[in-house]
Amino acid sequence: MLTSLANNPFHSGELEAQARAGVGDVAKWAGGFIRDYLPEQHRLFHTSQPFLVVAGGDGDDRTWITIVDGPEGFAKSPDPRRITLATELEASDPLANTFRQGADIGVLGIELATRRRNRFSGRVRSGADGYTIDIRQTFGNCPQYIHERAWKRVPGTGAVEAVRSHSLSEDQIARISSADTLFIGSGHRGEDGAASSGFDASHRGGAPGFVQVVDGTHLRIPDYAGNNFFNTIGNILSNPRVGLLFVDFETGGLLHLTGRAAIDWDPKGAEDQNAWRYIDVRIDAVLDRPGAVGLRWTKQDHLARPLRLTERVEETPAITSFYLESADGRPLEPFAPGQHLPVEIRIPGQPEPSKRSYSLSGSPADRTRYRLSVKREDKGLVSRFLHEHFHAGSLIAARQPSGDFVIPCDDCPLVLVSAGVGLTPMLSMLHASVQQRNRPVWYVHGTRNGRDHALREEVERLVATNDHLRKKVYYSQPDDTDLPGNDYDGKGRVTADRLLALNAGPEARYMLCGPAAFLSDIQNGLEAAGVPADHIHFETFGPTG
């Protein structure tokens, strides 16, 4: 069932930030991603994590952000509108009273080892066995800028006295100056009951030292390309109070800061050329809690392995396929169709390797090489480098394929739906479906015209030689040389009505990949027609390059 949040999921500050950034009317399409309950996939995700990141306010109207951890299985979800936490915050935690008395909070679930994250907001209340969070808003996030880390639990070492101050010490400045990760909490107080009212917990990441320490009470945080919701920046425009959290991953220490923020929309002479804007934070209070959590994290850099580019094929003027083989003699790791390949590439002028994740577009049966089909984005640092400078013989570091956007059932009908470069995971699923002759599969793709239609011949060959595979192609702006019925099946965009007309049946699973607005329109249309929400799976992409 569609939620009313789809009509107006943002408050005035977020709308102002979106307008200022020039990203268009995000509210028109974002409703499909913002819900008032936790989808089953998100329930399983949050309750499998050893910790949650939580933002909220204290009794002095200051915003803080913290980590809430607990024993194995401490987080549970009795139903899609509740999360329970069987734990208790330490008295030194800046949100201990907030949890005990009950208040609005924002929550981030993040899995550093796989770079997945999802966010929700709600209201926490205390009970005899811990806490209950009543859900208000939920949505997912992309994995960009997350540094992979594996975690482990350590025996309790007893409480260590927290250190409070109003400015950063030299040791704290050194920790921030070497950090590659921070969490930021922000909030907006709207009308009672408004879905957009409350707090938000968000992740920020970059190369070590990406947060600039101006002095002991002033930090500058670069803001990179993201999901265009502008929750944090929108909250700051509405309410400048923010909380920051720096985690000492080796010792479990938490460095909490609270203060006020302002947005520098046009930073002149910025040190970080990838930053689109900066968040300036003036610190009001510092709370340093050594060994505050019973978790320790280690980087996974040693798991990256070298791959060598053996072939590149220009599929369209904007999309190029890169074929990668093992460069260390070890066989390639298998992957499930729909998964992505996390890669790291050294770009001249960048202090650290740039990390991205690209969907694998080739057949999972090919164990000799991977294929990545990458669209060149004008502002995309990595995609531009790949298109312009990555040639046969070049090396790239890669981690094990990952991701949960995979075929969800053994024999149910599949409708593989994509727009633009969103075809990459769908093509991998189409290849895998060749061997699954007991299931009908529809490949539905939308693009501008024949010049922008990538990998067309490959799809046509697969469909022509397998009678359980079918395809539908739509061109939104066909050229005069594009022939209807031959090059494409219909003019216009892929819509929910066109998918429903396939009559795939009540057991069909719809796999969607493309720009967020495209996905939202189709998801809303399918659900409005009665397709169960758990039959719709999607993966979005954006020009983050």
C-alpha cells in the first residue's frame, strides 16, 4: 500500500537545499523511496547489525550523535513499524537521558564490511527490557565513500571516565585529522506528527584528513555528490544545531562534538576539488569517551587484489565496457547476477585511491573475466578517468563481488526493467536466466534512441536463441533512422502500465534499476495496481561517478 509520505516527504529546509543545489523537484519522485515503515529487507538488515548510529537532542537543546551497541541479536523488529533494542546506554552517553525519557531520534544502520547502509527516524521509548523505536520515516542509501571495515566484539573493560571540554585538544585534533569517517546528526522541528519532523543520522567519508580542522572550535566538512535528498543540509538550514561523532575503530573510543553549522555553498579555493560545498561547524562542547563500545574494527585493504584490463569496448558514446582478468594468477571470485564489483583506482593528483562500485554486466558463468559497463559522467572523477586513461594492460584493485540486488527466487517469473546504464545488472541476470528454462523472463529496457542503446546485439542474441526469454525496448526520443518494430518496440518511457501489460502473473518479481525518479514512478505504479511491495526489488544509481 502506498504511503502518504510519497506526496510530501521533505520539509522546507530540505526543499530549499534541493533548490539551491539545482537538483530539481526531488519530492516528485522521492516518495517511492521514503516510507513510514521498514520494508522486510531493511528489517533484516538493521537487526543483523552489531550497532546502530543514533542522533537526537538533549535537555539543553543540543544535538548529539552516538553509537548504540549490544550483545548478539540485541536489535529485533517485532513488526515493520518497530525496532527493539535489548541494551542500555552508559550514563556518560550524551543521549542516555534522551533514551530514558523518550524523544525523537534518527538512526543509521551501516555495515562497514559490505558498505551497505539504511536510515530511519522515529521516537524512542524506554521499557523494562531496553528500548523500543517507533518508526516514522525510512529510506536507503548508496555505498559510496564508505570505507570497508570488519568488526569483532571484545570483552568488557569497564567504564572509562569521559572527558568534557569546550574545544579540541591536540590529541583530538590529531585523531580528526587522520579520520576517514564521521557521523553527523541533525534535526528539524516541524508540525506535530509531520513525517519530516525529527532527527537524522548520516555518514560522511573520504580520504584520511578529509575533515579540515581550522582550529580547536572550527571544522570544515566537504559535501560530496550524494542522493540529492539533502537531509543533513536541509536540516541545517532549518536548525543549525548538529552533532558529530568520530570513532576510534581500533580502541572503541567515541569522540562526540556538538555545535552549530552553516553551509558554504561556493567555497573559493577549496582544498578538496571533489567537494560540491562545505559544512562549517562551530563547536560548543566536546565529549571524549575512551573505549565506549565493545566493538573493534579493522580495515580490509589487504583483501583487494589486482585485476588487469584486457579489452575495452565502446558500447555507446557514453558507455564503455571494460573486461578485467586476474593479474595475480588466482581464479576470479564467483558472483551472483546483479552484484557489483567494488574497485579502487589510483588517480594522479588524488591523495588516496578512489573507491567505487560498478555492477557486473557479464555472464556469471564466465569465470575467466569480469565485465564492467561504465557510463562517463561529466562530473564523475573515476568514470572520466576510466574512459579517458584506462587502457589495455592497466591495473585496478578490486574486492570480492558483493550486493544483495540479486534474483530473489528459484523459478518465479522475472521482469528485468532498466533505463540507461541501469541495464548492467539486468544483462547479468538475463545471462543467468538462459540456464533456467523453467521460468519466463522479460527484459524491458528504456533509452533515448539507437545511438544510446548499449549492448543491443547481445540481448537480441540471447532472446533469439532462448524461447523463455522475451524483450521489450522503448525509445523516448528515437532518431529518424530508428525503425519501430525492429530497433524498438514503442515510443516513450518504460511505465508501470507497460509492465503490467506483460501479464507476468501474480508470482512475478520485478527487478528495477535506473535513475531514482524512474524507479519511484514504476514502483508507485506497480504498488497502486496491487503488486505486493516485496515483489518489487530495485537498485538506483546517480551521477556520482
